[in-house]
Amino acid sequence: MKKLKVILKYAGVVYEVTGKTLEEIELSSETSLLDILKELTLKYGPRFKEEVFDYEMCKPAPQIIILLNGRLVQDYNVKVNDGDFVSIIPMASGG
């Protein structure tokens, strides 16, 4: 089975939870964004689920947005491709 690599970018509270700003992960070729988010929850624990993404409810925390190659994700069951870039970041706040 062909493996693919996806780059994950974190900022704000997501960085606080993961301790990283960038992470490259290797996946099987049939992987959805939801699968990645579930794996991240298992890797980073309950704080990730509470403050970033609840995979059981299939929704991000209220202040979090998820982008796939720069586009806002509406369907977390979307399949990811080799070289995709996923950003998990807090919404920008104005001031």
C-alpha cells in the first residue's frame, strides 16, 4: 500500500496542546481528514479533544478552524492526498 505524507500546521491553543508548530505525518493512501484528527486526539490526549477537535461529534472547538490546502473544511470525511497541507488554527480575532 502506498504511503502518503501530510504536513500539519498548528498555532495558538493547538500549539499549546501539541507543543509543535509543524508536524509531518505518514499515512495510508485511503485516509480522511477525520481519521487524522482522531489519531491526533489519541496522540495528544483529552485536551486535544476538548480544546481543538471532538472527533466523536465531528466538529472543532468553537474557536478553531481547519484548512486543507488553504480552504476551510466543511466535510471532515474528505480524503487527503500526498503533499496536502492541513492548518489547525484559532480563528483570527479583530482588534
